[in-house]
Amino acid sequence: MGRFYHGDIEGKFWFAIQSSDDASFFGGNEEDDEEEQALNYFFGKEDLEEINGGLEKCKHQIFLLGYISVDVLDSYFETIDGWNEDMVSKALGVKRDNVKEMLTWYARYGLGSKIKACVEEKGQCAFSAEL
């Protein structure tokens, strides 16, 4: 069982890598819904600058930690069904001590990319993140 987000965008948070409040990194408005045990997020066009800045920071951190690009990680994760830190370290030549933090930034980048695409397409992005 995992934690999901649903609404204008949908997906599953990375187990043991990504927190439910990860979208806060990209700005927008966050509201705690204790009854539903969720965080509700809203992003509009006015948030695009902060979203883009967050995506750039994610790419920069990924590079600093692994000396690789988001594209390399995308290609790697498209070809495998499961992974662990040793597998990622060996396959990509990343220091094992850096893998978890690098993947935290990569998971965040993926969520931010979905938010950005949604805002650009619909003018807004609203979703709930399970706690």
C-alpha cells in the first residue's frame, strides 16, 4: 500500500523517498484537510515562475549528487521494474551514499513536472495528497 495524489494530476509518492507535502516545494496554496487525511494543493499560472525555479533546483541537485541528468534517470527507470540503492549506484555510477538524496530530488522533479504541465494546459492544477 502506498500514498497517492489525485485530482488534476494523479500518481503515487515514492515509498521511503518522497513525503506527502513534496508539492509545497513548488509554491502554490496548501490546505490541510484533517477529515480526509490529505493535503489539498492549488497552483495557478501565477505560480509558474516558482514551479520553474523549483524544477531547475531539482535538476541542479540531481547533477551535484550524481553527475547525471534527469534524462539519464528517466531512461534508467523506464527499463527496470524494481530497484534498490545498490542497483542504482552500480548502473549509473553514482556514489551509493548519494543515491537516496538524488532520488528524492528526482521524485520531486517528476511531481513538479506534472504540476507545470497541468498549469500550462489547464491554467491551474488542483489535487489532494494522501498523508
